[in-house]
Amino acid sequence: MKRVMSSVYMQWAKKKSASRYNLAACGLAHYPLTGLPVTVADLNPLARGGSYGYALLQQALAARYGISPENVVAAAGTSMANMLAMSAILDPGDEVLLEHPAYELLLAALGYLQADIRRFSRRPESGFALDPHEIERAITPRTRLIVITNLHNPSSALASDETLRAIGDVARGVGARVLVDEVYREAVFDQPPKTAFHLGPEFVITSSLTKVYGLSGLRCGWILAEPDLVRRIWLLDDLFDVNMAHPAERLSVIAFQNFAPVADRARGLLDTNRQILNQFLASRADLEVQPLEFGTTVFPRLLTGSVDAFCDLFRNKYQGTVVPGAFFEMPDHFRIGIGGETEPLRESLAQLGAALDEFRG
Ligand SMILES: Cc1ncc(COP(=O)(O)O)c(C=O)c1O
């Protein structure tokens, strides 16, 4: 099995996604550092003693979910959280079920780990809902892990506890675990935050502050898992990045201590932007899509013409970007992100509409 050594999506995201009318980003506009009550003294000392995690951050994460710090591993973003969790669970050749369409980095990371990747569908005609029966059909006695995102990237579909519980039952039947990437679950803004972690010991959760709160610069991510797996992940982390940057750990603790304004700003921005997006979507006969209920991204199907040709037109003539659906293995769709500031978002959607009009005409 040939090992995957790069992510085509990340290369595109880093080199090609930026534009004046950027609808490609999936996270929120940056939260200002001045919005956190931080002094230089709060960041001192710059380093901490070597330990498995920074106690204050471990406690903040555990308190957030009402669980023990023994169930928590802090990691550099959801990306590292996913890589660590999957690496600790899987041996090369192990069978994994991954949703389709999927966030490409999950596929690439599993390819790097030389997993035997099988897919199950989230169907556009069902609003990309997770269907436990699809997983039941795909699972085998060899399956070690089921990988899903909730909310789903790219569609933002939300899975209910009932659905997740049913998936947990299917996994338990063959002794597999369920990795739920909940980085966009944060955008539902439940208080306290809901997580599939409480649904059973087979659930392994990853998330971060990077996408929904505009705090991507802190790279504050985490894994929630049962204590044996947590210990294995900490030992593995010694091979990957040893410790997170300590000033980022300190800033992350400060962010958790002052979370209400961070979350309020995120919720307000997304509520406003979602209304603007839904008005835009309702006006487009050339896109097939449900209105967005939660989340930061939507994944319409372009009813006529090539999405790649449309993306070229949007970039070259209208200075805009969306994410081509090919990165999600659905080349007749594209992804729109709505996490930008509101006025730029409005302008970007107007540009997108003008580009779609020209493309259709
Ligand atoms: C489902 C999903 N997980 C993880 C990530 C990466 O998140 P982070 O920036 O926290 O590493 C992304 C980014 O787009 C994502 O869509």
C-alpha cells in the first residue's frame, strides 16, 4: 500500500485559496488579541517544566465538558488531534470507515497511516445526514475505526445523539472505535457544549478553538478519550511535538477564563452571516442546496456546467474563491464559507452571484 505523503487540499488552501472575495475559508475572522485581557506578565514564564500537558489547560478543557483531565489530551489544533488519535488507534493495514464526502486531510492522514480505507455515503438528497444503516452495511469484523465529522465538513449537517448512539452500537458490535471530529460542533453554541464523548467508551472526540471562535493562532486543540487511550496518545505525542508552545497554552487558558465574549461574538457573527447566506441561496435557481441551519460552511451543487470552470471564472474575473468540490470527491459541488466579517461577506456573495449569472448566461 503506497503511503500518502501530502495533502492536496492543504496545498491548495495554503497557496491558492486566498482572494479579495474569499468564500473559501472555513473558520471565523480572527478574534483580536486586544479582546483578551492579557498582559505580558500573563505570558511569563515562556516555558514550563516537561509534563504530559499544562495542568491549567488540562483542567480548563476538562471543566468545559464536565469530565476528568485524565480523559483529555491537548494537541496543536484539531489536525494534530486527529493525527494523534488515529495514529494511536491504528496499525498499518487496519480497516477504517470514513464518511464520503470527507474533509481531505482526514483521508490523507489515514493514507499516511496506511489504513485500509473503506467509505460510506452521506447522501446529498438526505441533506448529507449520517445514516447508521450505511455504516452497518460497510462495517466488517476487521473494522477498527469509524471516522466522522459533526458538524459535517463540508455540508454542516448535524447528527443527533440518537444517530451517534446507533453508530456507537454498530462500532461496539465489532470492537471498533468512533472518532468524531467536533471542530464545527462548536458552532451550535450549546451551553455546556454537547459532545458525543458522553455516549460511550468507544467514542474518541477531537476539536479545537481554531475554527468557530477566530482563535486559530493559538492552535488550541484537544482529544477526549478513555484514560488508557489518553495515556497511549500522550506517549505517542512525544514522537510528534513533545509539548505545545507554552505562551499559546497560557493564552488558551486565558481565552477559556474569558470565554463569554469570544463565544458571543462568534454566535452573533454567524447568526447574521447565515441569514445573509440563506437569502442569497434562496435567490439562486442554479444551485441545489438546503438553507444553512448551523455551522460555517454550505455545500451547494451547481446544476449546470463544470465547477472547476466556474471556480476559474470566479477567481480570474471576479477575484473570488470558493472551495471546488473535487477536494471533497464531489466535483459538481463547491463549498462556501461564511465566517468572514459581515460586510465583506455580503460583498463576496454579490460577486459570487455576478459570477454565477455570467457563467449561466
Ligand atoms: C473537519 C476538520 N477537522 C479539522 C480541521 C483542522 O482544524 P485545525 O485548524 O484545528 O487543525 C479542519 C479544517 O478545515 C476541518 O475541516
